[in-house]
Amino acid sequence: MTDPTVIRAYPDGPLLVRGDFELQDENGEQIDPRRGTIALCRCDRSALKPFCDGTHALLRRGRAARATSRGEA
């Protein structure tokens, strides 16, 4: 019996994929996920696409710092 695939979207973050899945590129070629749980990029700025490298967190912090410096909440 295989584990069901679960995809969880994190607010302003990646898609976390767990379970039994196959990852393919745009040509249908299989991509080795290297592990059973992966994080897929949604911000389109990762250097490891299609995998998340945490860049979204840097972008979010940068936006928050700019808003604070302008006096926004």
C-alpha cells in the first residue's frame, strides 16, 4: 500500500508535496525529487526551480521592511 499524495499550500510560501508522487518537467521527463517530501516554488524566484529555496521569505521580509520605513502597518 502506498501513502496517499497530500499537497499543502502555505500562505506566501511553497506547495509541500508528501506521499507517493511522480514529478515531471514540461516535456514529461521525470525529475528526481531526491526525497519523499518536497517543497515546490510558487513565487517563481527560486534558484532551484521547481523546488523552493526559501527566497519567498526574503521577499516577504523586504516588503515588510519597506512598509515599516514608510510608516505603513
